[in-house]
Amino acid sequence: MQRVRKWSRSLHRDLSYFFTGVLVVYAVSGFMLNHKKDFNSDYSIVREERKLATPLPQGRDAWNRERVAEAIAPYGGADAYLKHYFPEEGTLKVFIRGGSTFTLDLTTGNGLFESVRKRTVLSAFNRLHYNPSRWWTIFSDIFLAGLLVIVATGLVMVRGRNGLAGRGGAELAAGILVPLLFIFLT
């Protein structure tokens, strides 16, 4: 049994080192996916209220591409303009390159600029969590097998009152009980 414990300790350590990176990716993306209602982990959306000098032209015909591009110049330059439309009478909505928008109330001059920026690292973590390719699925399956080996080797590494026959066994039972309670009570 001593030989098994020594072998388990080495295997447990080496697999833990190897899989630490992917474990962090799954932990961070899992946290973000659990809190989807609290924040958008793929995009940063910043809203800024702006006031344009009034009076503004009221007619749709007065708002051609050049005039709209001039109005949004402070939000990415005149070349950032993509297109615009009037969702309702007296309201102009402009689409800006990169996913941002500017909505303008033509009667009051009040505008709302919504800046949309991709969160590069966090959105990449999320994409990996959703298994984006067959190769990632295969690696994830290997990761799963590695975690099971880490668990199995961890169970036999310690002996005595801190091992499975003592405190370790109680902690193992509690760790199994918590998800079972969530399954049956929620």
C-alpha cells in the first residue's frame, strides 16, 4: 500500500500541475456563466448621456449621412458611421462601427451613447466552456479523466485519522451530500 500512496502522490501532483490552466479557465468561465444575469462577461457596455446643442433639425430629410456623421464625430469620428434610422417620430438612432449606438431625442437634444467593447479574455474563456470544436471536446474529455484520477489518487494518499477512515471520510461524505441536497431539495 505504501508503494500505491507514493505513486498516487506523484501522479496527483503531476496531473494537478498539468491541468491547472484549464481548471482556471473552467472555474472563471463557470463563475461568469452562473452570474449571467448580473453582468455581461462577453461585452462591456458603457452608457453615457449627452446633450447636443439645440435647436436640432426635426425632419427626417434634414438628417442625411453627413449631418449624422458630424453629430457622432465625438464618439469615434465621422468615419465610424454605419447607418441610421428613425425608430419613432423625433428619435434618431445611429449605428457606429464596432457595435456602439447613439440615440438622440431631436426635440430635447438629449442623447444616449452606448459603447460596446468585447472583453477579449473573458469571452475567450466562455467560448472554451461551450466546447467550440471537436478537438477541444476531446481535450475536455481527457481533462475529465484527469480530474477523476486526481480525485482517486487524493483519496488514497493520506492514511490514518486524516484519511478516508477519519476526517477525510467525513469531508468526502459532506462533499457528496451537498450536491445531493441541491438535487433533491430544489
